[in-house]
Amino acid sequence: MGTVWLLLAFGVGLLLLYVLAMLLVLPLKWLGRLIISSAIGFAVLVVLNLIGSLFGFTLALNPINALIVGVLGVPGVLMLIVFRLFL
């Protein structure tokens, strides 16, 4: 009976270790995706500023704007343009 309990405890321990590892890895994936989308948002803002400078329109290049564009995508760009034009 001691061997069965030992194997059961070992299996439960492995399961708990797996769950703990997943709890630690998932936030890192989320953070990585956030960083990548912010970098893409920054690139979109740079392109928008290059094109917009021909018409006298630019948006600020800062981390908040890059995060907004990276997370929201096209609606984020439109939101920043509307804020810039009307506020």
C-alpha cells in the first residue's frame, strides 16, 4: 500500500508542478504579445507620420500611442486621429 500512495503523491506533485509552470508561463506570453503589438503600433505611427507630414498632420510617437495602436489596431489609429483633430 505504501508504494501506491507514493506513486499517487508523485503524480499529484507532477500535476501541481505542471499547473504552477503554466501559471508562470502564460503571463510571459501575454507580456510578449503586448510588446510585439506595441512595436507594430509604433511602426504604424511612424508610417502615418511620414505620410501625414506631407499634409501637415502628425501624431506623437510615444509608448502610450504605440500601445493604443498596437492593441486596438485600425480603430486605435482612427481614435488617435479624431482626438488629434478635435481636441
